[in-house]
Amino acid sequence: MHEAPTTNAFLIQDEVRQAFGWSEADDIESAVELQLFLQHHRHWAPLHREHTLLRVEKQLLTAQRVIIIGAAIEEKELVSFNQHGDVFVAADGAVGALQEYSQLVCIVSDFDGGDFLDAAAKQGQTIVVHAHGDNKQQWKESLASWGQFTPPPSLILSHQVNQTILGMHNFGGFTDGDRALCFVLSLGVRPQNIELAGFSLNRVGQWSGVTVAETKLKKLEWMERIVSELGFGHFIKK
């Protein structure tokens, strides 16, 4: 339960590591450290996170339409998603495109959404946070800051390794955008109730956080493959 929606959405993580020369051992180290860091945290201990996951699951399953917004989203596009029952799942910095958070269920982030992500955290929003090998320092700094907010954001923990880590989930996928799609599908949301907006293959979106454009474009190729294999490729702008 609450794992990658397809086997390939999980296995592709090994292909990505090999393509970029990343180490799974580094991913494991970061994920385990994050899990241990929050084990007895007053806001984000395992029981709190489990309650958060159940709440998010209920919100998504009862929504009429779940719109996953990516970093290439334009604010004018969001106007069409104002029907009763519409909710948003934002990929990291794409949350900055929202004028307010009344329709926002959660943000899926690996901590590089910058000021846009911090602003949502300061308003106590729910964030599905992701640990990997090269974001250890960032998650430590972000969580130290977010823990001072009143209220702090609610958290769900994800990872991308081939082992079980108690209190964390491998929802599948690789970039924040396709991982958000995997997350929503893993919770049982019907594909016909999901739409993607702001997903682009050839453009680094204006809401992308700290990133290197050349590397980001290579990552977007993997995003396209994952999203397409899940049956949502027609939503990607090319």
C-alpha cells in the first residue's frame, strides 16, 4: 500500500542513477538520516506523519478532479481549474503560481523550491518531502527553519531506494512532477480524475527552484518517459 503505482515507476530509479552516475548508497544514507532525524520530533514523528498521509489520501480520493501542477505552469492556466471539487498537488516551486492555498492538498518536493516552498511551509501546508543523496544539507536546513513556524507544515516522507525504510514510502518516479503523479496514483486516485498542467519537455519552468538548466532538461526527458508510461503523456507540452 502507498508504493509505486507500477513496477517500472519504481525500477526506473535505478536507470536514472546509472545515467547520472549517482550512488544508491548516498540515497540510502540521506533517507535513513532523515527518518532518524524525525523519529522523535514533536511535530513530525511517525504517528503524526501517518495521520497526515491518511488525511491527504481522503482529500484526494474525495476530490472531483486532482490537478498536478508543474514548474512550467502559467498563472492564467489555473483559472480554468476553479470548479467545485478541484484540488491541486504542486510539484515543488510550482506552488508559487497559486495566489492562495484553499485548493492545495499538498506539495511534492525534494527541498529545492526556494522561497515559493518556504512561503507555503510558513503557512502550514502539507509537503511530501523527498530525501536523496545530494540534498542532505538542504533538508537539514529547511527542516530546522520550518520547525520554527506556527503552525509548522505537515510532512510525509518519501525515498527512492530498493529497501524498506520504516515511516517512509517509495511512491515511484524521479522528478518532483512525475513523483507527484506516482504519489497520487499510489493513493488510489482514478486516472480519469487526474489532470496535469505546467509539464513541459523543452523548457525549464519559471517556478523551478535552484537548478542547472542543462541538467534539468535531461531530467525532463526522464519525466516524460515516466509520465508517458503511466498514460499521461498527452498533458506534456513539447
